[in-house]
Amino acid sequence: MLIRELAIENFRKFRRPIRLAGFEHGLNLVCDQNEAGKSTALEALRAVLFERHGSRSDRIRSFRPHGDDVAPTVELTFEIGGKVWKLRKRFLQNASVELEGPNGRATGDEAEERLQALLGFSRASNRGADDDSRGALGLLWVEQGQSFVLGPPGQGARRTLEEVLAGEVGAVTGGQRTTTVLQAVERNLADFQTPTGRPARRLLEAQETATAAAEEARLAKAELEQFDSVLDRLDSKRGERRRLVRELEDLEQSERLVKLESDIDRARSAGQALRTAEALLREAAGERARLEAREISRRELRDQLERAGKAAATSRQAAADHDAVLDSARKAEGEATVALEIARAALRSAEEHRLSAQQAKTARIRQRALAAAFARLEAAEKIAVELQARRDEVAAARMTPEASAQLQGLEQALAEAKAAATAGAAVLEVDLLQFAPQVRLNGAVVEGSARVFVTDIQTLEFDGIGSVAVLPPASGAPAQARLRAAEQDLAAFLADVGCADTMTARKAARVREEAAQAASLLSAQLVASCPEDLELRIAAGLDPLRGALAAEERPSEITGDGTDRIDGNIDEAWQAARTAEHEAEGRRQAALETLQEAQLSNVRLAGRLERAAAEVSRLDDQLATELEALDDSALGAALADAKAAEAHAIVARDEARRAVEGLDEIVLVQRRDNLRKRRARLANDRLGLVSDIAQLEERAKTLGGIGPASRVAAAVELADAAAAAHARLKEEAEMLAMLVEAIREAQRAAARRFVAPITQRVAPFIGRLLPNASITFAEDLRPTLLLRGGREEATDDLSKGTQEQLAVLTRIAFADLLIEKGKPASLVLDDALVFADDDRFDVMLEILAEAAERMQVIVLSCRTSAYRGLEASRITLA
């Protein structure tokens, strides 16, 4: 099998169409960087061949680019036995498949079946294609990260290899006849179960029939059980109703209820008497506590009045002592204020002299700044005039940098056209003897000899003899046409830029470039000559400088030494006046603070005296009022009477408590209410039982009329018959499965006996990679043992690199065997040999190159440099 071309669109990372072409018989390399899409291209190749177009499994949906609701589409052109086939599959949206080949065109399921028969693989399951369904090609097309796997071939691939081996060694299992029998038995077995052992059509129908019959029997039994249950519940409800009626008609409960009502009345009367006695006790205790508190308050009031009188006397003495301090502070503050006014007057006079000197200095500085600004403006105007002239020169020039680049391209095109015109042109050589007549070539006299290329008509004129015309060959006409076109393009360009020839045009370009450089230099000079002037507040640039000086008059010559200093005596006098003013202000501030503190102290003392006098007056008035309302003797008598009343109330409260003992009104009321609620619940329950009994009687009448017992018998009979039919078909399926397994076991036994062809094909490869080593295959065609140095090693215990190399060599041997027997085969390796060291990698490349002489080998790798020296067809992902 030869892959020729692969087109992919809307498949994972390939949103835009991509086409891989140029695959040849032999070695093909698809080398590109990581994440370029090599493994995705192999996945698309697998999908177009092995996946069902109508499947909507998670695997198929994963083909869509992330976030896009599109239809993945893959087209494949391949060749088998010299015949070309074209396959196109579209997944998910408007799914379709089309196979076109020498036998015509097929679509839909027919195309899928033809493809399976052509390439020898089986129909994919609902979850997608796997190693068992992909057949031999699935074994030989190794995806990324699986090149080192030494597992057994899939079921489909192993069957194909066993057929090939049996055909090669003439196995005694019946050959083609056994294969035909096996296929017939498998077709019959397919009616009973799937390849994975799950029930198929016939067995599934029998199983469903048996299940349905068993379910019907179960439902019939459930209905019979339900009928019996209804009868049992009806009998139970009737008994419960009889017991409830007897309880409602019990006279003892009515007598209990009457007694509880009488007890509740007595409990309420006793409780009311107790509450009255407790209220009288609380009132007597409150009066006694109030009188005791009043007696204590009166003693505290007399103590407070005594303390307030002492505090008022102390405050009056402190206020009298503080008057002298306040008078002294007032006198000091007046003297400091007079001194401050004198210092401020001296400072104002010094500041007036200093301000006059500063204004004179500022005027001189501005004059000098204006003079410098006018000088900068004059120099800048000259630069601006020269800059504009240069810019006009640049604008007028036609040989711009773009025109220069265009000229270079036209000259290059002309040179290439001349070279192409003369490369295949004939050559005319003229060599005259010394005494030959005069000869003219295209009107010019030939002196001795001449040599020209015949790119157009060449005319030789011989004096007295005639003329000869040499025509250029017709094959050179296209080159001549290109030469003429290049000459015309160059002439048109020179006309556009106003130059007679290319030399003049290049000179004009140099002149323009020099003018542009000069303009750039002048522009920088102009910027430098117009800086920002902080003194005159003029921004940088020529226009701000022009605008600022337009309203100014250029100053005349400025005299002076240029230092602009102020007289030192003026500054010293001003500093001395400032110092004296600050000193006087500090003294006045200190005097103010002292006066303020004295005044605050005076206010505090006056306030303290006033508060003490007010407190004495308040307490004296409060005591007088208290005595006027109730003197001390009356208060003592009232307190004694209150204590006696409290004692009488305690005795009355205790008697009421003894009367209420044993009569808890809350408990009695709760008992009465509970009894009433119970009788009400019984009455409601009786009504509920009447409704339940009526419903059960009606339900029993309905279920009894259907005849549940007879229905159960009929349903059980049908279920037994369906189960027996299912058991017979299941037994038949098991017998067919045993027959298939017996035939396959016979074929595998023959393959185990005659596995030598695979061993013979892989032995040379193993010897070149691992000298003096050999490999052993198991009956499932999996390499299991490596023999070297007289020691056997399990292949699972080998290093990843050695496992990978043995897996690739085994696949080459399988491919050779399949190709020799006319089976479609090609080798595809995605990032294989990643664990090989340098020496073994070189050996493996040699073996792959030799294998490519017998089959198509496609290698996908990100290691471009590793395969650089290998002769192969290189395909790019573009």
C-alpha cells in the first residue's frame, strides 16, 4: 500500500485546509518542530481509514477544533497493486463517506464495507477503532509514545498474520477450507453474540422475551400478594374499630373529667389568696426599705454639708492670694507690646530700602536676557532660511529612496534578462584573412575579427560579393521578449525621474541624500539654538521665541560689571531689623502666655469658689426641706410601724402557702386537657377507620374480580417456556463459540510450530543491531525472549531503548511478510527511536533505508538534524 496524498480540514489544530503531497515509494520524512501537527496528521490518516463516518462518539467529537462547531473532513489518495483509490470522509455535521477506485464509486455503508475488504480490517465499535479492528495496518502504523511497546498484535492483525504464515508453511489445519469453515461458523455465531461476547440479535431477542415473561410472572405474583395483603389489612382495621368504640363509651373517663374540673376550681381560689398575701408582703417590705434608705440618706447629707463648708473657705483664701500675680503679668505684657511696635517700624523701613535694590537688580537681569534672546533669534532665523532651502531641494528631487530601490531592482532584472538572452543564444564569430575584402557587421566595418551573440538579426555585408543575414533561434524569443520588457521598464522609469541614464539617476539620488542629511543637521542646529528660557518664560522652539520677542523692544547696550549684587549694608540692616523684630515678638508672646495663664488661674479659682458656695447653699436647702417634710423623731416612729406591718404580712403569706399545697392548677389543667384531647383523637380515629375500611373493602372487591391466582399460573407457565427457549439458544451459542475457539487454537498451534518465517526475517536485523543475539516469539506472535551471550532475557526487562528498537525491527519483519503475500502494508513511525543512542540510531537508519527499498516507510519526527543525511522524500506541513 502506498500513501500518495492527504488533505485535512477542520481537524483539531488544522482549522484551515492543509494538504500533504509528494509521498513516494520508499522513505518519506515529515520533519517539523514540536506542536506543528505531525501526530495530528497521523491521527487524521487513521480516522479516514478506520473510523466510521456516522459515529458520534466522544473520540469523533474530539476531532473538532476546540470551540468550533464544524465538520472535520479528511481526504486520502492511496495506491494498492498499481491501482489508485480516492477516499473522502466527513464527520459529525452532514457525515458522509465516498470511495472511488478502479471498480467505480461507492458511498455510505457500502463504501465502508469495500474499504474494510480492500485493506483487511474490521468494522469499528461504537467507541471507535482499536488495535483489534484496525488489522495489520494498525500494527504497522505506530503512534507517538507507542514505538517501544512489545505487546501482541491485535486480534485482526494476528488473524491476518496467521493466515499468511499458514499459507507460507502449508499448515495442516485445512488451509483455505478451514478458513472458510471458520468464517461460516463465525457468521452463525454473530447471530448469537458479538466479538466481545455480548448477546447479539437472536440470543438478545430470546433473552428479552424471557426477561419480559419473567417480569410478567413477577407482576402477577405481586398482584396476588397485594390481594392477600388487602384482606389481612381489612380484617385488622375492623378489629381496631371495635376496640376504639368500646374505649369511647367508657363511663370511668367521664367521671375522671368531672373530678378534675372540681379540683381546678379549688386550686384557683387557693392560688388567688396566696397571690394577695404575697402582694401585701411586697408592699410592706417596700415601705420598710424606703424608710431605711431615707434615714441613711439624711445622715450622708449632713456629712456632705460639713465637707462643702471647708472647701468654700479654702477657695476664698486661694483667690485672694492670686490677685498680686495677675497684676504683675498685666504690667509685663504692656511693656512687651510697646517694644514690639518699635521693632516692627524699624523692620518696615529696612524692607523698603531692600525692595528698591531688588527691583533694580531684576530690571538689569531682564535686559541682559532680552539681549541674549534677540541674538538667538537672529541666529535661528538664518538657520531656518537655510533649512527651508534644503527641504525644498529634497522635495524637488525625484530620486527618493524608494525610487533608488526601484532603480536597483530594474537594473537587476535587466542584467538577469540579458544573461538569460545570451545564455542559450548562438554566437557569430568572424575571422578575416589579411587580404580579404572589406566586411561590415550590422553596418560597422570588421577589423580582423569580431564575435557577437545572435540575439537578434545580424547582417554581414561583403564588398563586391553580397550580404549574409543570421537569424536568432526561435527558442530564444521568450528571453528576448523579457530583455526588451526589462529595457522598456528601465527607460520608462528614467523618463519618470527625469534622468537620461542610470548614472545620472544614481548621481541625483546621492545629491538628494546629501541634501536630506544637511536638512537633518540644520534641523538639529535650529532646535539647539532655541532652547527654553526660564528667565523670560519662553518655551523651546523658533515660533515661541518669535512670538515672545514680537512685542519686545531690543535693548540698547547694557552697562555695569554684570554681577547684579545688592549693597551689603542694606542687607545687614534688614537682617538686624528682622532679628530685633523676632526678638521683641518672642518677648511679647511670652508675656501674653504668662498673662493668659494668670487669667486662667484666676478664672479657675473664682469658679471653684463659686461652685463651693453653691454646693453649701444647695445642701443646706436640701436638709431644711427634708426636716420640714419629716423630722427625725417622726421618721423613727414610721420606720418602727413599717417593720411591724412587714412581720404581719409574712405570717399571712405562710398561711396561704400551706393552703395551696397539693393543688397545682397547671398540672390539673394539663391532665384535664390531655384527657379531652385523647377523647377527640379517638373520635377522629374512628372516622378515619371507617374511611379506611370502606377503601379496603372496595379494593378487595376489585382485585378479587380479576382472578389473580389463575393469572399467576398462566404467567409462570409462559415464563418457564421463554426461559427454556433462551437456555437452548445460549447453549447453541456456547457450542459455536467452542467450535470457533477450537479451530483458532488449531491454527495458533500450527502458527506456533511454524513461526520460523518471522524469526528468519527478523534475525538479520537483530544480528546487525545486537551482534550474536537472537529473539524468540510467543504463540501470540509477541517477542518474549532475547538470547545473547548464552543468557536469556525477558523483553519486558530490557531498557526502553532496546525494547523500542526490537519493536520497530519486528514490525519491519511483519511488513515484509505481508507484502510478499500480496497484503497491503506500509510502515509509519511517529517520533520513533527517541531512546536510541548514536551508534544504534545509525544502524536503525540503515535498516529503515533498506526496508524502504521494499515498502513505503513514513517517518514523522521533530529531530530534523538526525535525518539530514538520509536520502528520502521530504514532506512539509504547510
